[in-house]
Amino acid sequence: MPSTSITIKDDSAKRLDALAERVDRSRSWLANEAIEAYLDHQEWMDRETDAAIAAIDAGATIRVGDEVRELAS
């Protein structure tokens, strides 16, 4: 597994250490989990944004007033 080095804020390091102790995991394990979750979320956001742009480009839009009236009824 590749290795990398990062600099984190003192407060984040303290929080990371406290969490690592509570859950009996290493700082590295927790950092990997956080990075994976962040990447998954960002990739999902990119896919959703691309899909929304494609839908708009294809003409799939509604007027906001129509949507508000529909929600109100």
C-alpha cells in the first residue's frame, strides 16, 4: 500500500488520537476510512452533478413556480 505524509491541525491530531484510542484503531486506519468516505462522497456528487447537467441540457426543467404550487397542494 502506498504511503503518504500529511500535515494536520493540532486540534485534529488530538481528536484523531482520542478517537483512535476509543475505537482501538490506528491513526492510519482512521485516516484511510475518512479519505475513502470523502472520495466516495465527492465521486457521488460529481456523478449527480453530471446527471443534472445532462438532464438540463436535454430540456428536463420545470419552472420553480409550478413546483412550489405542486408542493403546496
